Amino acid sequence: MVAKPKIGITSDFKEDRIKFNWLKSRYIEAVEKTGGVPIILPIVGLDEEKIKIYADILDGLLLSGGGDVDPALYGQRNEGSKRVFRPRDQFEIKLTKFFIQKTEKSLLAICRGHQLLNVALGGTLWQDIQIYWEARNYKVPIIEHRRLGEKFDKARAWHTVKIKKDSKLYNILGKEQIIVNSSHHQIVKDLAPELIVSATSVDGVIEAVEIDDDRFVIGVQWHPEDMDGESAEKLFKTFVNSASKVS
């Protein structure tokens, strides 16, 4: 019997009366549904040995959503970043770099993870999409990336993204355009040198990135774990299958 691939999923951090790491169950369900064994990764120190142990154990890495990446890590002052937790950023950046630079293993980055992947490889972010719109003289938003107002505070917006035909993402999904959910206020600004753009929205926002080689390294701004359609399942299934082929 072929062993199921072990997929590490990064966790978020909260502090109430106690401190705890946590993760939305939809990430776990999406990995399990498509044949992987989900392993939740706590936020730990930056010891190189710990990072290597994770990389040795895991067959693939999923960078999950959450709060904003500390802007100091890409050379900016805080101008609208929220729920910043630097220990998580530093841990995930080090783990991401190790996976990409020292292994051939698969990596899927979602929402915050998509942004962190770009920062880890030397890119920057727009700290709030309003700043991006103003820089492009958009008088009103062309599309909605996050529902606004109390009524829709926890809901996702939906819009189309255009996928580049020569991209890895297109080869997986087989479509030039899909409808995705959306719940974010930060976006990729300066693209990291190792990444290429594989999908955009109609207002020019970078919605997906990838590394242009044989590895599965893809970042998406949307939340496929919260989508029930064929495209979301194809993305997770390809990710998990690719992880099973790389030791």
C-alpha cells in the first residue's frame, strides 16, 4: 500500500485568558478529503534543527490564512496591517525558505500564506487594498475583495479571476477564468524574483503566483478550502498527489 502524503498546515495564534495555537477545520478537511494526512504545525522557535525536522517529516506544506505579515519584514512601517504576530511570520518564513531552497517538496499557500510566500522570497505587499486603489486613481472599487459593513463582516465576497494559459495553475484547473471567494485587505505589491503571476482579478490584483519549474509551489489569494466546486478540489488533489511523489 502506498503511504498517504503527510501535509503540514501552519497554525494561527490567539491570546485570551490563555495562549493557544489554532486552525480552522476546513484546511484539515480539504487535505484529508483529497488523500493527505493533515499535520497541524505549532508556531515554534527558529532553531534550524526544528525546521529541518519538520521538512524531513512532511511531504508537503500548506501555508494557511490568518493575520497580516509584519511589514517590518519587507522594509515598511505599519500603515494599516492588522493582527500582526511576528513570531508566526518568522517561523513560517524560515520554514518556507527551507522547503523551497533545500527540498523539492510541494507547497500550497492560501490567502495570508500567498502573501507570506511572496515576502519570504523577497517581495512586498500593499498593506491595504484602499492604498492600492488610490495609487491607481480608482474612484470606487471595481470589485469587492472583502465584504464591508457589519452585516457582511464575516462573509466572503466573490469575483472572477483570469488565469494565464501558460501557467501551472491553468494546467491544473483547465480554465482561463474561475469564480473565487475573497476575504482579504492586503495584496501582493512587488513580486518576489522567484515567482511569476498566474492569475489576476479585473482590477489588476495578483490573485495567484507560482514558481516556474517542475515543483508544485503555488500561492492563491482566495480560500479554496472554503469552496465546494471542482476547481478547489482539483487544486487540493493536485497538491496532495504531487506531495506523494516527492520524498
